Amino acid sequence: MPPFNPEVKQFFAFNAMIFKGMRKKSIIIIILTLLVLLVSGWFLINKNKTKPRTIFNSEAEKLPPEPKVLYGINVDSCVVVKEKIKRNEFLSDILLKYNVDYSTIDKLARETKAVFDVRKFRYNNYYSVILTKDSLPKAKYFVYEISPVDYVVYNLQDTIIATRGLKNIVVEADTATGIINSSLWNAMTDNNTNPNLANELSEIYAWTIDFFGIQKGDNYKVVYENLFVDGESIGIGKVLGANFNHSGGDNFAIYFVQDSTGDYFDEHANSLRRTFLKAPLRYKRISSGFSYSRMHPILKYRRPHLGVDYAADRGTPVVAIGDGVVVFAKWDNGGGGRAIKVKHNGTYTTVYMHLSKYGEGIKAGAKVKQGQVIGYVGASGLATGPHLDFRFYRNGKAVDPTKVESPAAEPVDSTNLERFEVEKTKWLEILKGVPLSKVDTGISEK
């Protein structure tokens, strides 16, 4: 093969150099192109990520509003008239105003009696009439509010049907506190707290505190449930935690559920419930105490008074302080008048005297439960005025009822102690943070 001409050789070398330069430029261009594509792709991807939110908001604005529902009925296309039942106003008086004929009203009253009897409508309770939006409105439903929560809906259309319903109850945890100057009830009202809370505390501490012996300066702190329907308070629910300071001593109460049953326990997990109540009635004062030598107000000589006289209005209910069986319910010829004797167990017996009458079903052999009404205060027998002579016997021997230490019920089960400690800590921390000077404060924790 003949050798390349130097000029030809130089030509090829020059072209090779140009090609090499072009290849480098191409590679650079390709790399730059790829970078541009990657950056553009990243931008588009991240830009698109925000689009669903924008589209969602746009679409949400176009969605129809939630329908208005009252008593489980869609009333968007209706007119709702809500009023209170006037004095001596009957169902017919109401519905005739809305062009419901007599035969329909009569049929409603007769055929829905099993659900709710319209004769039980009460003055000042709310009712609602749900009407069509026609030029001549027609009543489709009539709703009667039995209570702030419970209601009954009467369908007035083709077939008359009555159904019961319940409104949604919103539960909020609130606190209350106060210092007692005269009574627990007055302390509650003075501090703008629902006075029914006083009844709740009286029941919780019925075994440990004599609420008719509370003193000026005693105080309380309570965490309780406040119940709301349609934004309005309808009352109180459970007391969740409380501290009642009586005679300088703290008395804690923690609500705790075990075995599906809620009860109250102190800070040491002991039950507040006792075998016997502290007192068998709501009394005004103790008019005569336990004594082995008392001047009898009628007989005018000294003799033992082995009980406690609780002065109270005639007719005040008297309850059994514990479960038991009635031994007798008859006239006591020894001056006790109408009297009841209850045997609680092999050790304890109680006697209730000077009654005006007996409770329903109270007779020898009847079983009674703690807190059950067994009689009513009177002045039968040798008595100068209405009062209850209450006597307490241990193994047949009379003891001073005000000094009886009642055995406690079962404490928190050991398997539930850890859970109880969590509940206790929560409520006690809240109570600790409520100053006595503060009247009433809401809390969000439940």
C-alpha cells in the first residue's frame, strides 16, 4: 500500500481534530439539555403538588351546604315554627291554627298513645310545627319536647306515625368552689353555681359528712360535668372529683368506674360508701342528744334517752340508714308512738319513732334498702312537737348514733389501682389549681 501524501495526512488530522471538538460540544449540549429537562420536571412536579389542594378548595366552594336537620328531619325546604305551650292549650288548639283537621288530630291522639300520650303535654314546654313553603303552608310534622333532651315527632303526612328521639348532649367539665356561711345550698347560689350540685355532694358524702352539722367556714372544690343542649345548659351530670373541707379536714371524692359500675373513693382508694348513712333524714337541728339521764319534757322526771332527737317539719321523709328487714312497724306503747324497727344484720339494729305515718309497703318482714323512705316525721306518742327519735343498737345495746363508725364498702380492686391513680392524679391536680377566692371557672379537660 502506498504511503499517504503528507497533505492528505494533514487533512485527515485536521478533520479529526474538528470532529473531536464537535463531539465535546455535543456532549456539553446534551448534558445542558438534560439539566434543563430535570429542572423543568422538578418544577412541574412540585407545582402540580399544590394543584390538588387548589382544585379541592375550588370544588369545595361549589359543594352544596350541609342540610339543616332538626329532630332528625331535613328542614331546608320547610318553615319551622317553634313556640311554648300556653296555659290550658291543647293539641287541637295548636294544630287547627295550621289547617290540620279534627279527624287527623283525633287519629293522632288515639293511635300514638303508646308512644306518648298527648294528654301529658305540659304548660311552657316547647313544641315545633314543620310546614311546607307553599302559598298555603301544610303541616308535615308536629314535634313536642318532653324535656330539654327527650322529644316526640308526629308525622302528619300520609300515615300518622309517632317516634321518640333524643337531642345531642354536649358534656363539658367545669369547676365550682365556695366557702359556707350558712348552708351548702346558699353557698352554691351565692357563687352562681347550679344548686343541684349541693344535692349531688350531699349524696356522695352521705356516709362521711353530716350536712346538717356543717360549720361556717367549711368549704368545697368540685370538678363536675355541665350538660348542654343546643348551646344552653340543661343541668349537671356526674361529679368527677371533689374536696369537701369540714372542720378543717379534707374529704376527697374521686369518681371511678370498675366492673362497669361507677362509685366514689377517697385519695387512698377506699370507698366513700358505708354500711350506714350518717343520718336518716334532713333535719333542722338535734333537739336532744343521747343520754342516760334526761329530764323528759312531758313526764317531768329523769329517765334514759338512748337515742337522738332530730327536729324536722312534719311529713319530712325518714329513710333506712342501711339495708335490712323490718322487725316491726306498729304503735309503741312506751311513748314512741308510730315506730319502726329494722334489723340490718346479726350485729346492728335501728329504731325510728314518733312517725306521722309509715312508708309504702313498710310492715313486719318487709326488706328495705339503704336510703329507702320508710316513714315520715310526726309527733305521735309522747312528743311535744314533730321530730324523729332515732336509736341505734349494737349487739342489742344502745349506742350514740352520732358516734357510730360505719364500716366501709369494698375499696378499689388491686387490679384497677394503677388506672385509679391516673384518674385520681388528674382530678386532684385540677382541684389543687382552683383557688377558694375564685367563684366559678370552666376547664376544657374532661
